[in-house]
Amino acid sequence: MNTLLFIVLTHLSTLLTRLTAEENIRCYDVLDVTKKRIRYTGTVNVTRSGRICQKWRLQTPHVHRKTPRNYPNKDLSENYCRDPDNSGFPWCFTTDPKKKREICGVPDCRAHRAMADVPTDCYTLEYMASISTYQVHYGGNVSHTIRGISCQKWTEQAPNSHDRTPENFPYTGLGDHNYCRDPDMTGYPWCYTSQPGIRWEGCTVPLCSDKKNSGEDATDDEDVEEDMDAEADQEEDGNTEEEDNEETDDSDTVHTDKGETGKDDIDSDTVADVEKGDAGEGNADQGETEG
């Protein structure tokens, strides 16, 4: 009897290990919240804004010390998103000479495990403290914007070309459909529109009353609606900050670009942890070589 019980427990342990390993391919697991230790073993190799990652062993276009040799236990394979320095989320050095390192669009496994409970008639907000932003949970089939414009399929590139694709943003609800989603943590469901001249817009999905924000207060319905109305007005007038920035410096273009090639949609103040070491990595990296 004891032998049979041992065999059963051994098989269960093996199965659990295998399932955990498979899950870490789809999302990242938080091992220690205090120390910001995570584990991610997947193959996502693009950042949240669509930039291709630089291989960890290379020193171009960016010189760095986060190499496989200095971090032999961090699985710095190819150019896959990882977290060798305990930033608290997967990131990588980019192949864009103007942007050294950036967060990757890999979901937190805690949110991934809750996908079965994603609402379909409204959306909830979960505050992600590690990157100081909100993650939207919505799995419904609303497919039009606040002005009634039909959404473009996430798998299509016309009339709007973009990099918010199911391949670049896996496990965020994108697919061969045009349902409103929020793959890049804008803060509410949105979509690219099917109308030329209007790139993207928020959708008519209400905020659920039973929102879960990990102790943080969610954005009020009225505030979200006002934000979306303001964005719609800016888009309609044709005088958005995006256009002004395109005439001056593409590297500073605001979030409204939604995946236009070479544009940066992540606020540098929001991801200060990711930018640490850009100017003086020598000081930040002292004594960080791991055995």
C-alpha cells in the first residue's frame, strides 16, 4: 500500500512540475514579491511597444553586462524576454539604437490563471504594482468603438498596420476576431478601427462594479469615459499630440500611436525600474555576477 501511494504521489508531482513549466512558457510566475523575483521561460522576443529584442550575448546596438556568462542561471537564451536583475517582469535590450531596454508584453501568470473568470459583459481593472499600471480583464464580443465604428481584426493590417498582434501579445485575448481588448494595458478595452483616418478608439464596454485592483482604487467609470471621449475628439480634429511629435521627434511619440513602427508608447516615468542602469550601468552592476 505504501509503495502504491508513493508511486501515485510521484506521478502527481511530475505532472504538477510539467504543468508549471508549460505555464511559464505562456506567462511569468512571481516567485518572491518582495525581492521582485520572477520566472519566465517562454520565447516572446518583442517588447510591449513592438521592438525586437537584442540577443543577450551581443553587445550591439547596446553594450551591457547582462550576459549569459555573468548570469549563467538566468536562462538568457537567444533574444527571449527575461529578468536577470530582478526588475519584477520580463524585459529585454532592444534592437532600436534609441531605446536601450523595455518591458515585454508577457502576462502575469496570476492573471492568466484567472482567465476562466474573465467577464464578458463588462471589464475589470487589476492594478499591477510592479509597473504602476492597470491590467484590463475583458472577454466579451463588443466589436465597435464609442462612436459606433466597427473594429478591425487583430490579425489584419488594413486599413491600419500595427504590431498589436496575437503573436506579439500572446494570451491577452487577441485572435482572429475584432473584439475589443487591451493587450498593452491602456486601461480600458479598445480596438483599431475599420475607418481610414481613425487609427484606434476606446470601446463601449462598461467597467464592472466588482472590480479587483489588489488594494488599489480603480479608475471611475466617468473618468474612463471622459478619457475616451477626449481621445475621440483629438482623433477627429486631427490635431493630436501624436501628429505634433511626428513632426519633431518620433522617439517621443505618445501612446496614441498604438504600434506604428519605430514609435515608443511607454512612458519613461512609468518604467523607471526598466531604465535603471542606462546611463551608468557600471555602478548598478557592481557585484551582480552570479555563480
